[in-house]
Amino acid sequence: QVQLVESGGGLVQAGASLRLSCAASERPASRNAIGWFRQAPGQEREFVAAIRWSDYTTYYADSVMGRFTISRDNAKNTVYLQMNTLKPEDTAVYYCAAGPLLRTSSDYYSYWGQGTQVTVSS
């Protein structure tokens, strides 16, 4: 079973940057896509960004387009989420997830990390 471990969260001021990491224990075929999702208190989990392992195809939510960048390091089995120009509304627990298809719905992702907290103060 694939294990995912997120890191890199923290408390920053608005306008700052953070880089989240998602380290996978292995890369089976069932983990062809890695997605980042976030969940703020009292809100539903929402899609942030995703990348297909095989060809670097990426998807972004409109709310983060131009500010966040998803990338991967094959050698380290790690996916990154570079977050720039952070806003207070980006405050949430950020989760990475693995699945067979590159989709924006969490329904398509089978493996999830434990999450990392990102807090942006105004």
C-alpha cells in the first residue's frame, strides 16, 4: 500500500511563500497522478492542483492559478506544491493524494496523506 507523507506547512504572513512536499513510499502503476487538496474548517475538501507522473500534465484550480506550481522529482518519488503570494483564504489543511487518473475530483484518488497545516495571517 502506498504511503504518502506531506511536509512543509506552517504559519506565514500574507504575500509570503511556502513549498509543500509529498513523499511517496513507492510508485506503483496505481499512483499515476498526484493531487493536492485542501480543507478549511467548516468547509468541504477542495481541489488545488494535480500532476500526471508520466508526462508532467498539470491541472490547477482557478483560485490558485498563477500563484501555485506543482512539480515532481522522479528520483525522490516526491511531488511539490510551490505556493507564492499566499492569501489568508489559502489557510487550510493541505493533503496530497495518489490515484490512477489525473482528475480534479477527490473520488478518483485512493491513497491520502495525513495532511499539513498552512496558516496565512493578514
